[in-house]
Amino acid sequence: MTKILITGGTGFIGSALTKRLLVQHYEVTVLSRHPEATEKLGLDGVDILSSLSELTPEDSFNVVINLAGAPIFDVRWTEVRKQLIRKSRINLTEQLVACMARMTIKPELLISGSAIGYYGDQGDCVLTEQSEVKQNFSQQLCTDWEEAAKEAEQLDVRVCIIRTGLVLGDGGLLNRMLLPFRFGLGGRLGNGKQWMSWIHLQDWLSIAEKMISDNSMSGAYNATAPNPVTNAEFTRVLAKTVNRPALFPLPARLLTVLLGEMSSLVLGSQRVLPERLQAQGFSFKYVDLASALVQIIKH
């Protein structure tokens, strides 16, 4: 039986991945800062770790999936908060690779999280895995996070980096957006021209499964649907899906006052294409935003 260790396995993406892997009869161990959450999430049948220090050299996993990290959009960014965001990703990844180095039998694969923030704010520029980056906090965070994960290659471990866009599913950021839209209080953010590169949760999970099963996959992959949209288009489609108008735009200046530096997450623009995934034959189930939102909201 394939044994899988997931860090961040009780988060929005991690819990969904854990459930899918359990259904497919993988043996799953979850590292979580909130181990009590496994019961609430219905993650029956998983082994729980509250700390990497619980691992011994005799422990072995075929696959390690690294999704841990403090929420990036929950609290206004201060210097202290930014250091916590970095430490929860980069330091933990370094510790995880160190644990793998001590294992008598090394994992075959490390799938490590990243984000399309890796590219920085790029306006209308079409971005693939080969694109240049523009530096800001998110870009440096993702770059350093990826570099920490790549150290596992020195252990002869296959490493896949998954640069995730806005994940749409029952939960996560979409849930926060839905409430004002359902009350007819939604609207574009800033001028609405910034690009939003999104992906349906089910497609994200299928990407992770393909990385597990396809030994030819390694390196960084953009986990985004092939049809990104502007914020104005996202707003229009979401409002139409919930049958409400979208009459209340939030000016960029107000967002900057409210969110500070964190406003770059909603005003920044990344027009990202999944070039490498498509070149390796991955087929997206949800390629247009309307069908993705209908599936999530109407079902």
C-alpha cells in the first residue's frame, strides 16, 4: 500500500486531498497544527502527527505532500505577520527535508506547495513556468519556499512544485466572496482589469494524483485553469451565478487603506497558463469559470 504524508492536511485543499486519497485506499498520515480538526472534517482512518519531531528514521513514506503554511489572507500584514507566513512555509519545508534525509528509506516523491504569486504583479503579461518574475513579498516568499523544497533532489527524491492559483471549491476564499454577492453587495475590486488565474478544487486534486502516478513529472507546474479571467469578468460571472447584481465596486485606494500591503493579493495581476501540465497531457474538467462556479454553488 502506498503511504503518504501530508503536511497541512486539515486545510481547505489538504483536507479535500486527504479524503480523496483515503477513498482510493492510500495509507495517509497528516501533520497538522490542529490535529483535533481531523474529527470535525471527517478524516477518519488517518494517522495524525502534531510535530515532525514524532517521526523517526524507521518511518517511511512513498510520497510526501507539503501544503503547510499560515493563512496568507486572514490577518493584515505586519512585519511580524510576514515573518510568521515565511517561517510556517520555508522553515517547515527545511525541517521536512531534513526529516526525509534522516529516513532509512527515502520517499520517492515530494509534492510541495507554492503559488502563482511566484511571478509577482505582471499586469496583462501571459505567464508560463518559463516567465521572468517581478519581485515583491509574495514572489520572494514563493521563490524561497520552492528552493527549500528542491533541496530534496539531493536525496534522489523526485520533486514536483505546484504553483497554485485561486482555488474554487466549497470553502476557501470563494466562501468569503459569496456572502456579499448573495446580498447584492458584490462588485469589482479596483478597476477590475487585474487578471485572476483560478482552478477548480477537483482539478487541483487531479493534478496531485497525476504527480503521484506519473514518474515523468518533476519541477514546477502552474496549477491554474487554461482560461484566466479579469476581476471584472470574475465579478460578472459570480453575480450571474447567484442571480444578483454587482453594483458596489471597491476602489483600489480604499482597499489599500483597509488591507495595506496585503491589498497586492487582490489588486495584483497574474495571467497564468498551465503550459507544462497541458504539454504532459493533463486534461482539465473545468476550463471555463461559469461551469466551475455553477458546479460549486448550484450543487
